[in-house]
Amino acid sequence: MRVAYLDLLKLSLCDLAGSSTGSVGRMEDGRLVSRRLVGDDRQVRLVGMDWPLQGLTMVGLARLDDLQRCVESVVGDRVEGDLVEAGAWRGGASILIRATLDSLGAEERTVWVADSFRGFPSSEAGGITGGRDLDDDAPFEFLSVPLEEVRDHFSRLGYEDGVRFVPGFFQETMPTLRGRRWALIRLDGDTYEATRLTLEALYPGLAVGGYLVVDDYGVIDDCRRAVDEYRSEQGITEPLEEVDWASVRWRRETAGPEEPSAPAPAGPEPSVADAQAAVADRSGAEVPTDRERALENELEALRGRFDRAEVEAARGWGGVTERAASWVRRLANRRRP
Ligand SMILES: C[S@@+](CC[C@H](N)C(=O)[O-])C[C@H]1O[C@@H](n2cnc3c(N)ncnc32)[C@H](O)[C@@H]1O
């Protein structure tokens, strides 16, 4: 029941529970266009390749599945600390973190949701426009979601408790989060500055066994550069694991020199056995589940879709890249029985 609830929640956060979904894309000149996706067209959402018109997260189902597994893993392994997302937009990924914790009885851990809640600082706009000057402010407005709206998404789904919002640009807010202990850090600020600032402030507090997730490593050069530089400067050698075509993560294996003084969460973790069972269920299965079988069928259909999408991209519909298409093909091949 727990897994079924979280699966349904993820579909709902991605706006994939209905028969169609609204999708927002950028034209070559940066202007936004929206269209309805029906049937197989909705598969782009599965892999987080579009901006949802109404959905509460743009990261897609594959990244949400992985995020859930990471949360289950840190609870199951009793990795100390809170969980934080830096760059939350409408809040969907953070809602899943809170929901997964609650489903495991780990209510005492706090989810920190850091965002300007008014989009990107203008000085960093080049990070999402590829350096182009846009005539249209629509992409920035689309990415600016006010705090009250995000708070409302949490409460509508029943997640008012155990959430701390950190409103403001990272330049101002990140120093206030230094010295805390983290079990999971999710970075989704896209630009070099946002990625660098959040790494510097948060990574020293990541507990051994905790996860550092970077949403855009595979797709935004500036984000990748910030991560590579930081890892090299800090001598971080834990291998990068590919989450999907865009996202990577690593799990901390050794403590760094800078240790936070914030206390670990008090008391034993409730339902740890549940959490350990959940992790074991999800990672050890050799026989594909119904859902994996369904996914295989969907991915089969995707290959055809991407061939058509490439033609469409050439006509100016943004978002579908050759890199993403090849990742999907690889995933489909990997999942073949
Ligand atoms: C790609 S969106 C995040 C997507 C989100 N994680 C999801 O689940 O859909 C990037 C977010 O980072 C925020 N952001 C970017 N740079 C920032 C900065 N310097 N300070 C604060 N927020 C920033 C934007 O406001 C935006 O909400």
C-alpha cells in the first residue's frame, strides 16, 4: 500500500495521472509554447524532458523513482540528518521527499526547501538561456513560483508539517544553512553560481552514507563545471552514478575535514525495518515487476516517439535532445529481459 500510494503520488506530481497533460516548450527564439500531450506523447514527462504546464515537478518519473530510493536508503541505513532541495520550483520533488519520509515513519526529519521563489537572479539568466538574449520574459516568469503558491501545493497534499522553507537567493540564504547535518542534498538550481554556492554551503554537512544529487549535470555545461571543479578541489573520489540522461548522484563514503556542530536527530528511527525491507525489495529483484514490464513496453514505444521527436525538434520544438534520446535508447536496452 505504501509503495502504491507513492507511485500514485509521483504520477500526480508529474501530472501524468490523467488522459492528457499540458506541456511547455521553448521555441528557437526562446519564446514559450504549450501543447497538450496525449497517449505516447506523454512519455517525454517520464524522462523529465519538458516543462509541465500544471505538474508540480519537471524532473520526471525516473528521477522521482531514484529520489524515493535514496530517501528509503538513508532512513533504512539510519544515516543522520535532514534532507534539502536547493531549487524547488513548484515543490514536487520536495513533496515526494516529505511523503517518503512520512510513509516510513521518519517524521522527525525536516525537509528544507530552498528557492528564491522568484526565479533566477538576472545576473545568472544566461545559465538557462544558453547565453542568448531573449526578447521575451516568459521563461523567467514561468520559473518564478511564489512561496505562497508552493506552500499551498504542500498543504493541499497534506504535507504542512516537517517542512522548512528557505526563501531568497542562494547568495543570501546558503550561509544560514551552513553547519547543519544532511542525509540527502538535492541540487537543482541549474546555473554555475547556484550549483557552486549550494555545494559549498551544504556538502560539508553531508553525513557519511548520505546522497548528493545533481539534477542537471548531464545537460547544463555550467552546472557540470561547478560540480567537477568542486569535486576536484575537495578531493571527492566517490564515483558519479548516472540517474538518467540529465541527473547524477554520489553517496558519501568518507567524512570531510569540516564537520558540522548541529546535533543529529534525536531518538531511534521508527519503522526502520519497514524502510530496510523497502530498499531490499526495490534493489534486489531479478524478476521484473508489473511496473517494470509496463515500463519496458512504454520504452519500446518511446524509441519510435523519439525518432519522430527529433524531426519535430528540428522544426523548432525545444527540449528533446539527441543526448536524451540516446539515454532513453540505452535504458530501453538495459531493461530488456
Ligand atoms: C529547474 S528549477 C527546479 C525544478 C524543481 N526541482 C522541480 O522539481 O521541478 C530551478 C529553480 O532554481 C531556482 N533558483 C535558481 N537560481 C537560484 C538562486 N541563485 N537562488 C535561489 N533560487 C534559485 C529557481 O527559482 C527555480 O525555481
